[in-house]
Amino acid sequence: MRRAAVFTVLALALVIGIGTPMMGPSPAHAAVVSTIVVSGNTRVEDATVESYVLIVPGQSFGNAEIDESVKALYGTGLFSDVAISVSGNRLLVVVEENSVVNTVVIQGNRKIKSDVLLQLVQSKPRGVLTEAKLEGDRQRMIDYYSAQGRSAASIEYTVTDLPGNRADVVFIIDEGDRTAIGRITFIGNDAFSESRLRSVISSRKRSIRTLLNRKDVFSEAKLAADQEALRRFYMSHGYADFRVISVDWEFNEATGRYSVVFTIDEGQRYRFGEIAIDSTIPGVDTNALMRQVKTRTGRVFNSQRVEETVENLTIALSRAGYAFVQVRPRGDRNFENHTISITYLIDEGPRVYVERIEIIGNTKTRDYVIRREFDFAEGDAFNRVLVDRAERKLRGLNYFETVEIVTEPGSAPDRIIVIVRVVEEATGEFAIGAGYGSGGFIAEVSLDERNFLGRGQQLRIAVGFGQDEQSYTVSFTDPYFLGYNISAGVDAYNTIQGRSSFRPYRSDTIGGRLRFGLPITDDLTVNAIYKLDQQEISETAKSTSVYFPNGTYLTSAAGYSIVYSTIDNFQDPSQGTYIKGEQEFAGLGGDVNYMKSTGDARYYAKLMPDRDVVGFVRGRAGNITGINGKKVMVFDNFFQGSETIRGFSTYGFGPVDAKTKKPLGGKNYWNATAEVQFPFPGISPDFGFRGAVFADAGTLVDVDVPKGGGPIINSSTIRSSVGGSVMWASPIGTLRADMAYVLSKAKTDDTQWFKFSAGRAF
């Protein structure tokens, strides 16, 4: 009986204990409070804390409401610790505030300025200090260093507490060495060699050539762009099924270099099958549109030609009044004979308008410089092809490291927002050019800015000097003069030429030139020029003073030129056509009267695309004729040498004075060149070396002999030479050494078998 009574009492006590609240604060389960008490806060007002608490006095709540309130208070970023409990009819909210940032200091950085790094930091003075912010700041700076080729950089931070709940933050940086690519290999390539594919991508392995251009820096973003470059390359050479299976990289701690491996699947090579245009829009003349088609039956499949055709058709139809037209290429593969038939489908697209164009990331370039590359404006019909065209044109400006154009829905179903994201790159260029010929050593130092003050204008300052010649040039060009699609430019120049073995006088020319250019199509441009200069001839040798009399001569001339170009790359051309015809008329006042006509035609082609072998032919001709009953002054003649036919000296061929053998230039010339360029055998293309073999031919004849002059030797012999070249794309420009053997020449010609030069193809 006693034992049963004890158990009964214990059971009742347990039941009563569970139902009775404990003394002091306790977690709430299902309760009601009358007041909220906030403590621990010094800067944040009580009302602010209470606004994040989801518990309302007088209403029941449980653990779920307490948990959500704690999360809400933590989410403000204002507190490092939060506790909520119940004491009687009071809800106790105890907080511990985060410190406030007093100063942020960066130490140890030498390669990247603190101003640049501080822009990445979100922990700002007078802002709230949190561990999450600090860790985010550290990671953003590490990512930035990695993008600059310093993947080995490490960053730590220290926090020093100060009175008043403030703190100083110090980021300590170990920048490490620049992490470069040491090796790039390809797996699965049969049609193209590794060296050819390495020339397609922008990533480069470490070499002398990359010391200044830093293209050997490892970057995941660059590797992603390389995959797209490979895809476009293969697709433009017939491999429509090409794909990049994977890109793998490994960092070698011993060498501090990355090894990169591209694994690819080339697929089969295709040719174009039948080409057709199919339209669902009444009134569209598909036969007339065939002239816009760049794809041809039987030729190797080229996705770039398909894109160009879609663009041409879209623009032609838009100009014909079909603003919402949509052109889509449909490809039908024939796997047996490896052809792809293309049908260009023309449909009426959705009626969508451009609500606005937003530009993001341009810190230097003005908005209008970017907007003017669009063929549409806000409020116009939206067309995806024209957006792609604008993206390509923006990339072609060479103002930006990356260009991306995306779209977002607008304020209505028929409105769309075009967003342009750009990352700017350095647009200034310092170059050094040099050469050596019969005139001795010559050099040029130039400074080019292709986006002057962010206005899309070009500025060039160049100084040339040599043994017998100095030149000074300042040029300025605005490609959109007064906001119109017309280029305008001005040049100022001063050229001083001293007496030499081939120039029996001193010449000092100072002047200026005005230029205007009007693009007719993407490939055709008409230019107009006016120049005014003054040439002073002095120190003339007595034996040739009749040809080059001392004096000052003013030339006032106007002219024009027509340029047609489909060249793919003016820095390093590999395919396309370039034709230029120019005429200049002197006699608009001044002392000189002539009509000068010149022509230049070039054709580049990839002879062996899989081995990066490029061939080109070039022809040039010129004539100068006196007008207004006057003869052509001798120093206005064409003077030619190694710049047209290699193997000859400066002023090395053409008419000469019979007595002194001094060159007199000529009124008429022609010359032709054939050249084949190829990767230099036995040397990796990463070093930038290429070889060439060439053949040159031409002649220069006819002189207006001044009174008292003559006799002259005017040989019509066709001069010719053959030879080879070594070219190096160095960090300061393309250096070239030509070695030539002269096959035919006149007795009075002056030859030189070797020439060293630096410069560009155009």
C-alpha cells in the first residue's frame, strides 16, 4: 500500500510540474507576451530592432515565430549575435551589434594599385563590419588577381577593435608571381596541326613574344573565348559538326606554369549543296535577293558566309520596308556526299519595339560612341540580326576587351530592352619601328590613341629619324564628323631630308592636310583630300642644280581616292581584296602644277589553311603629268627602290643624269609582287616567326628634262628580283629582314641584297 501511494504522489507531481512555468526566462512554446524589451543595442534604435521581430504583443506565438525573428535580425547584417527568450509576460530580445568600419587599408600590393582594389571591396568606412563581407572582399580581390595572371596571389585580413565598437581592417596581400601558360596541346585534331590551332586561340604559352603583351596569362574566361574561336574557325572551314569536348588545365607547382589541353571532335567536312530562298511574305522578290547571297553551291561550307547572307538579306528587306522581317537559315545535311543545302526562310517576325538601350561597363568610352554602331534606335523595330551586327561592329572598334549584348522584357509585351555590357581595354599604343637600307639606319617612335578622351577619335604622334632624314607628324581623325557617318581628319607634318649619296640636295617640307571619308558600303569608301605644304630646296650640288634648283616651292593640291577592301585583318592579312585608286591635282594656287594618278591592288588567299600558308599578289602603277602648260618638276617625280622591288637601294632604279649618275625619278611606273608566307620551319608559332619567298618586278621611266638639263639615261628595262624573308611579330611590332637576288637591272641601277624593316602590312 505504501509503495502504491508513493507512485501515485510522484505521478501527480510530474503532471503538475509539466504544466507549471519555470522561474526566470525560458524558451516560448505557445505563449502570449504584453511587451517587447530590447537590450544590448547602442547604435540601433529599439524601434528598428522591434520592426524585424515577427511576434506581436497580445498574440500567441511559438518557436517558429522566434526562429524567423532571429533570422530576420541576422539578415540585417547589423548584429553578430541575437537571442530571444520569454520572461513572464515580456519578450526579451538581446542583441550584440557588429562593429563599424573605421578604416580599410591594403598592404603588400605593388602590381595593382590600391585604388583599383578598393573598388572591389564592399567593407567601406562607416559601414557595418561582418565576417561574410570580409570574406567576400578577399575572394573578389583574389579573383581579380587571377584574371590579371596572378593565380598564386594570397590575401589575408586582420581586424583591430577600437573604442566605440569601431574597427580597422587591413588586407595583407602576397601577389606572387604571374601565373602563365607553359604548354598548350590539342587532342583529336587531324585536319589542322597544333601550331595552326594555337594561332587561332588568344591564349599563348610563355615566350619572348609574350613578355609585353601578356597573352600568356592564364584565364578561365579567356579559355572560354578560345573555345568559341575554335568553333568559329572549324565552322568556317567546313566542319559543321565540330565540338569542343573538354578543356582541362593543371598547375605545375615546380614550374609555376599551367598546362592546358583542348580535347576536340572535328567531325566530317562539308560543302554547300543547293542554295535557295523561300519567303512567306507576299511581294518579296526572292530572285532579286539572290545577289545578297554569299554561299555558293560546291564551295566548302562556311558558317561565316551564312551569317553574312542572313545579315545582307535582313538589311535589304528592312530597306525595302519590311521592318519586322525574320531571316532564318535552314540546313539539310546529306551525310552520304557530305553536303549541306541551305534554304533561307523569310518570315514576318513578331512586332516588337526597342524600348531602350542600356550600356553598362563603359568607364571611359562615351555612350554615344557605342550607340552610333547600332543600325536602330530606341523606338525602332527590334531585329536580332541587327543586334548581332552591332555586337560585331563594337568588337571591331578594338576599344573593348569583351562585348556582350543581351535582351530583357520591357514594360509591355511588345517592348524589349537591349543591354550592352562591355569591359574596356587599353586603347593607347606605343610603337617603335626601325629599318636599315642603303640610306642607313632609320627609326620611328609613335604614340597612337584610337579612343581619344573616350570619344572614338584617333590621335597619332610620330617622330622618325635616321642618318639623313627626320620627320614629325601629328594626325587627328574623327570617324563620325559632327555626328554623321563621315570621317574627317587633319594632319600636320614636317620632313627634313639631308644631302646623301642618292639625294644631291637638302629638302625641308612643312605642311598640312585635310581629309574626309564617306563610306558607300561596308567595303567601299570615297575619300577627299586637300593639302598645302611648302618645300625648301637648299644646298644643291652645282652639278645637278638644273634639276633641283634652290628655292621655296608652295604646293596647293586637292584630290580624291576610292578604296574597296574585303581584307580580314589589316594588321596581319590572310584573305581578301584591297583596291585603291587615287588622283591629286596641284595648281590651286602655289608654284606647282601637276595631275598625279596612282593605283594599288592586292589579293590575299589562304593557300593551305591547315598549315597557315598565305599567298598574296600585288600590283601598283602611277603617272604624274604637268598641267596648265607646265612641266613636272624633278623633285615631284616618283622615286623608287627597295620599297617596291627588293634587292635595290633607296632611289635605286629609274632614270639618271648621264653625267653625274644621280637619280632623277620618273613620271611613270609599275611594279608587281607575288609572295607566299608560312610558319617558320622548326620554330613554334608561339615565338611569332614566319618565313616568306617572293618575286618582284617593275620599272620606272620618263622625265620632263628642264631647260639646260640632260642628257639622261632612261632605261625601260624591267627590273626583277627573287628572295626570301624572315618576319618576327615582336612585342614592339613586326620586324622583317628581306634577302633578295636581282635577276635583271639596268647598268645604272644601284642594288643592295639585304634590307631590314619594321612596320605593318598596311
